[in-house]
Amino acid sequence: VLFLQIVHILNMTSAKIVSFLLHPEESLHSLQNRIEFETGISTGNQELLLETGICLDPRKPASQCVIDGVRGWDSYMVYLFDKSKTVYDGPFASRSLSDCVNYIVQDSKIQLPIPQLRKVWAEAVHYVIGLKEDYSRLFQGQRAAMLSLLRYNANLIKMKNNMVSASQQLKAKLEFFHQSIRLDLERYSDQMAYGISSEKMLKAWKEMEEKASQCAQAEDIGYLDEQIMALHTEIVELQKSPYARRQGEVMESLEQRAIDLYKQLKTRPPDHAYSDSTDMVKIIVQTVQSQDRVLKELFGHLSKLLGCKQKIIDLLPEIEVALNNIKEADNSVMQMQGKRQREIWHLLKIACTQSSSRSLVSSSLEGTASTPAATWPPQSSSGNAAPHPLSSLAAPEDGENFADVIRENVSYLELFSSILQEVRQEQNSMMVS
């Protein structure tokens, strides 16, 4: 018997406790099937929370419900919520009266012997204590729901911060992209008349600018931010609400009054005296009325908590979609930026190639013009003496130099032709891309 594991489930929709004997290595799904049979809540709609607000892990065995502690396993409770409902409005009936207590409640002025009255009042005190404990368990269930809500809210805030950070980064990248592409378009227009031009590339750049303007829609998360802030304000108000704190002071004082009344009766001698139960019945009635009031407030507050939790559950997929849109827009902007930079470097390569080809042509022309002058025979030192008639004939060395110059010019022309051909091919490939 000592090794048996029993789990107590408090159904928050009906305020009733169901207990289950756990089988060795029983799975949580198996336990949920048994809970569905007892409560009518389907396994898909069951939410089982520990006192800390942590939801039971379906990957772990059902024994996770039983936690050894100071209070002992038999006093630990698991709270069952129906995820298909967000409004818990009862009715929640108080625990039933025993026959003898019901007897004095029906007629509080009936006279009973002191020994018999002690037994009846002992059960009455137990009933009052039970009413207070019922409220305490339900309040712990409400507290578990609040802690669960705060866990969801913490996750919501984390996702919201990621979304805002990603949106700000996208906004900064879009501003940089727009400024840089405007500058590129201006500089490109300035050099079109005397430099390199490509209508296809210009059209692609303008399409990039329009696409970047469309990407700006992804950074618009104002509507989600407003909903999250409104929900956060609502959760803070629920935390500050007096109904978020224990309201059982009246019931605790009535419990103490019932105990004191029983102690007074216990000190009376067990003679043949008789007495009625008017004072004890008053305490019972006041305790029942007090429990009805605090339970109405408790479940009203619980319904608000569950409503906020459902709003968070509905918001999380929207934030996921917004984050994915921002990431896609960010990737698109970076790809367009990289493509444009590659095209700019391609233009720079073509410009450098054209510049080098011009310099090669000019140097070859200068070399051709200076070579005959260098090979011309020098004049005599007298300055006005007529050259020797044979001096104008080319010597064997001069004929060899002239042939070398011709071969060099031919090679330069071939090189120039190949360079021009490469430039035309690169321009054509850029026009096609």
C-alpha cells in the first residue's frame, strides 16, 4: 500500500475532485483517457496544470503528477481545465451535509442531549472546515491558471521583442537601400551620355526600388504591437485585482468560531442537560453564504484569466507569420543589394578595361611616330653642310630596325582588336543579364 501512487485531479469546471490509482509506468495519455471517462472532457481539450502553473509534459509518464514533498504525496493536487471553455460560471454546489448536521439545520431549535450534541457539532465543525478547504483548493487552481498565464505572457513578450527588433533592422536596411539606390541611379544618369549605359540594368534597378517599397509593408507591425500592449495592460490589472488574492478571511473566522463553540460545548458536563444548535447553525449558514460569494468572485476572475490566455494563444501564430514576413523581406533586400553591387563592380570592370585599351592604343601610336625620327641619320656638326648622297640610303642595321617596328605595330593592332572584342562581349553579356 505504501508504494501505491494516487493522483488527485481537481476539475475546475465542476469544482469536484477525482482520484486515480496510477499503474506502474503508466503514460500520461492513458491517464487522460481515464480522466475523459470520469469528467467528459476530451483528451484534446484537457489542460493539466501543477501548482506552479507548469503544464504536464505528454512525453513523461503519469507519475509526474505525484511529487514528493513536505506535505506528502496524498495532499498534492493537479488542476484540470477545459481548453474549449474560457467562461467558468458554475453552478458550483457546496459539499453535501451529513444526515445529522442536516437534521439540526432543518430545525436549529431542537433540543438534544449534550453527548449527542457533541457528535453533531463535531461533524458540523468538520463541515465548516471542509467548506474553507474547498475554497482554498479552488483558489490554488486559480493561482495555477495565473502562473500559467504569466508563462504564456513571458513567451509572448519574448516573441514580441524579437519581432520589434527584426522590424527595426529591416527598417534600417530599407532606408540604407533606398538611399544607396537613389544615389546610384543619379550617378548612373550623369554618366550615361559619355560612359556606359544599359537600359535593361536601369529597368532592373528601378524594379528593385519598387520591390523594396513593397518590402516595407512587412515592417508594419503596429497593429500587433497595440494588441500586445493592450493585453499586457489587461494582465497587469488582473494581477492587481483583489480577487487575485485569497478572499477566505471571513470563512477562516467562521471556522475559528465553530471550533470555539465546540470547545465550549465540550467543557460542559455530560449531565442530563439539553441544548439547541442555533449558534452552530448560524455559523454553517454564514459559511455557506460566504463560500458562494467568494466562489462567484473567484470564477469570474478565473474566466478573465482564461480569456487573456486564449488571446495570447490566438496572437502567437500571427506573430510567427509577421516574423516570417520580416525575415523574407530582409533576405530579399539583402539579395537585391548584393545583386546591384555585383552589377556596379561589373560596370567598373568594363570601364577599367576600356581605359586600359585606350592607353595601349595611344602608347602604340606614339611609338610608331617616334621610331622613324630616331632612325633618321644625324646631321653634321656644321649645321649647314649638305648630307652625303649615300647617307640617305638605309644601312643594313636601319632596315632591320624598321622591320622590327612594323612587326611590333602589327602585334599591337592584333592585341587591340582582341581587347575590343572582349569589351563588346562583356557589354553584350551585361545587357542580357
